[in-house]
Amino acid sequence: MEKQKKLLIFILTIGIFGILNTEMGVIGLLPSIADHFNVSISTAGLTVSLFAIAIAISGPTMPLLFSGIDRKKVMLLVLGVFVLGNIVSIFITNFTILLTVRILLGLFHPIYCSMAFTAAASSVSKEEAPKAVSKVFIGVSAGIVAGVPIASFIDSAVSYEMAMVFFAIVNGLVFIGTLIFVPSMPVEERLSYGTQLAVLKKSVTWLSIVTVILLNSAVFGVYSYFADFLKTVTNMSPNAISLTLFIFGGANMIGNIVAGKLLTHNAVKSVVFFPLSLVVVYIILFFTGQFPVPMAIITFIWGILAGGIMANINQYLIASAAPEAPDFANGLFISSCNVGTTLGAAAGGLFISQMGTPYVLLVGVLSLGLSFITILLRNYMPQWTLYRSNGGV
């Protein structure tokens, strides 16, 4: 039984990697996409942005629609769609059709991810659930960290089409592994749509959503422009920038392991102290940004906090706010993350245009300050509600 649980979590982790690889790997292909379809690089970027918008829109809805169906069948459906979508992308010659395929994949993306988190959590005891979910999050980090350089390498070494073949192969292998090794996962108690949507009536759900948006904004408002920060502030060479970004990505994976232990042993304290810890990191970054060695060290610490730990905290916040509707809650989590990333990147660009690249860190500090307030409100809301119900003012 224990081996089966480990195999399930491993397959879910690789599955998440395959899905995120399809989403993020295209970033490394944008120059080739622009050449291949004879469009500008900014137009080619729509393959990334429209994919993200589709995720944000479908995050709360698609997992809800599929929540009553056997999770294994639904995950096979999504993996099949991704395999087919990647195969079709190999032969597409019209850019509009490519965008249509990317939007379709973006709509299905949250279904697999939300169910993977739910399946991992339900495969172990309630106390061990954060640790199981943190292991699946390694697939998220790997997809983000490895997806771009792997796709870029295949593209430069062979061709754009072969990079798409790689995406299809990864998803195809996971499809086969899921078909053979993952047991049937029927929904024991099917929840009505109304019951699941009822979680939106709870203030703690909305506070959790706002907190996740702010935390993601705090990280990706800075990380979106980190390469530019390393170039203009730290004066790093292109190779040194690549190495520093790799350090950040590797630290993400370590952060997932750390997060699982923190949330298992003391979730409330971990959540409260997280934004304070990240504020300290951003302050140090601001004052040491021009020095390469300290920059590399603090980037490693930032990667542990901002990548692995934050992602797990975000999932925990919304999942624990709506435990009665886990698939819908995970969909809300995915959508909230994408909204936060979009808002953070926009705010970061505004700060840079008005104040200069070093001040992009203010986006992170301000977002973290607001998230600390919402975290405190979320944590003390049950006591506050009880106080009011007992006649308190």
C-alpha cells in the first residue's frame, strides 16, 4: 500500500511537470515561433499570455464541472488533450490556429492540476497531506525551471517542431503511466455545484483568495524582471544571469521539501512569518543588488522562500479555507495565482518605468505588507466571528 501511494505521488508529480512544461516551455521557443509563423516577438508572446488568461478563467469553473467524475478518467482525458494538442502544434502553419490550441490547453490545465493536488492529499492522512502536496509541487517547480531551458536547447539543437515532440512525449508517458499504474479514483460523495459554490459565501475563502493574489504578486512582480535586474543593477554577464536563474530554480525544489515539513508541523506560524521573511530578503536584495556574490547567496534563499514555500502556502490557504470542496478550492488556487502573477508583472513594469529597475522590489514589499494584514485577518476571523455571535461589538 505504501509503495502504491509513493508511485501515485510520483506519477502525479511527473504529470504536473508535463502540464507545466507545455505551459512554460514555450517561453524558450518564442524567437523560433516568431520566425516560424512570421510574426513579431510580442505577438509570439500571446502563446504564453493567452494560455495564462485561459487558466485564470477556467481555474474556478472547469474543475467544478468535472468534480463528480472518477479522477483517473478525468486526468486521462486532460493528458490525452495535451498529447493531441502538442502533436497538432507540430504541424500547424497558421498562427491563429496555434493560439486556439494554446487557449484550449489552458482551459484544461487547471483540471489536472487541481485533481492532482486533491488526489495527493487524499492518498495520505490529513496530517500528512501538506507533505504529499509539497512533493507534487516539485513537478510545478521542475516544469517552470527545466521547461524553458530544455525546450530552448532542443529548439536550438534540432528544431521548433522537435521541442513540441518533447512536450508530447512527456505527456504521453504520463498518460501511459496513469492508465497502467494509477488506480480508479471514483468520487465517494459527489458534491452538488451549489454546495461547492457555497464556499464563496465564506469570508475566509475570499480573504484566502486575496492573500494568494498578493503573495503571487509579491514574488512575480519582482521575478518577472529579475533578469533585467541582474543585468542593469548587478551588471552580470548573460552566462552569469543564466546561472543565477538556475540557482533560483533549484532552490524552488528545495523549498517544496521544506514547505511540506513546515506546514505539517506548524502551518499557522509558517504562514504568518512567511511575508515577514520575504520582506527581509527584498530589503537585503535592494542594498546588496550590485554585488554578484551576495546576490547569488540571497537569490538561493529567495528561491527557497518565493518558489517552493510560497506555492505550498498558497495552496494550503485556499484548500484549508474550503476543505468541503477540494477540487473547486484547488481551481480557485490556480486561478488566484495567475491573477496575482498578471497584476504583479503589470505593477512591476509600472514601478520600473517610473522609478527605475532597483525599485521593482517595492512591488514585493508593498504586496507582502498587504498580505500580512490579510493573513492576520484570516487567522483571527474564526475568533472574531465567535465573539460577535456571543454579543461582542
